[in-house]
Amino acid sequence: MTMTSNIAESLNSATKEARELPIQQLLEEIRMLINRWNYINRNTAQAIFTKLTFKYNVILDENLDASQHMMVRPSTENLHSIIDNGRLFIVCLRERTCSCRRFQLDQISCPHAWEVLRSKNLEGKDYCSMYYNNEYMLKAYDIPIYPLPDESTWTIPVEVLEQAVLPPIWNKMPGRPKKVRYKKVLESQAKSPKSSCRQCGREGHNRRTCRNIPYHH
């Protein structure tokens, strides 16, 4: 639902001025907009020579940096325990899961998974969703958006020309028409990030008031 709303709001924002145009011009503006996006994204994908796209390479590098100073305790070939600032996390490479839940939700190697992969001389990019690969980005923008020919060259069937297209019957609401949707209360409320202790990593207190004994190795 969130992803759908974000895409719809982005498209609504990009076509805000075009929505004032007649329907035929509006559709042409949207076609040219999508054509431009398609062209830019396809050129971007063609300029990438890594397995993952740029965005996910950055995330993967950030997770690699965050995996420093962790300790790995293997249980089986695929199951490992990770000690991270005194907290215990469990990583399963076969299922691609971590008890921090970032591995399975983001479908990209989280810092704990990265630490396991480093200990086994494996690459983090091989444990990410295939949809983050540049190959799939190229496929997404492989279909071109064809431009429309000049209106004078259109061949329109007679039965279409004879149809009378009337506007829908509707009751106009009082006041000026709304151009943006009303956001729900939960959407409009800014969520302040919770502070966590720098010593044990848990929320609800700080390092000065921490009573958790950190793990030493």
C-alpha cells in the first residue's frame, strides 16, 4: 500500500500542471513524461558495469562498513550466531534470514549476514534479490515508448468518428476542487527516531544509565 501510494503521489506531482490540459493533451504529456523517464533510466542502466545497480551497491557497502568488529560463531554450514555490541543475532544463509529481520525484509545482505559471508570468503552481492541486479533494470526499461505520429496521418474508423463522447454526469461539490489528496493522521504525523544506547544497542536509555553488561571477547 505504501509503495503504491508513493508511486501514485510521485506521478501526480509530476503531472500537476498537465492535469489542467484537455484530455488528449494530458495523455500526450504523460506519454512524453514516461518516455523521458524510460530513456534516462535505460541509459543509466547501460552505464553500470557492476552486478547490482548503483543504489543497492551503496546500501551493500554501508552494510559492509557496519559489519566491522562483530564476532561470528558458526553452528552449522549455514547457521551462524553473530555477536554485535553485546547482542546476539542468528543468521541462516540457506534461508537468507537474520533475526534482525533486515536480511529477509530488504532482501539484501544485512551487516550480520555480511560478517558471516566475510568469514566464509563469500560475496554479499550474491545474497541479494535478483531484482536488484542491473540485468533486471535493463529489462524493465527495454520496451521503448513509441512516439505518436502526426494527427493528420491518423486513420480513424468511421464508427469511432460517429460516436459522441459526453462528459460524465456528476454533482459538483461546493468550493474549489482539491488537487492533492488528504493525508491520513498517521501519514502526517512525523515519527521521531527512538534513541538507543551506544553501549548495548538497546532502546529506552543511554550509555550513562546503561545497566547491561556488554559482551567481551
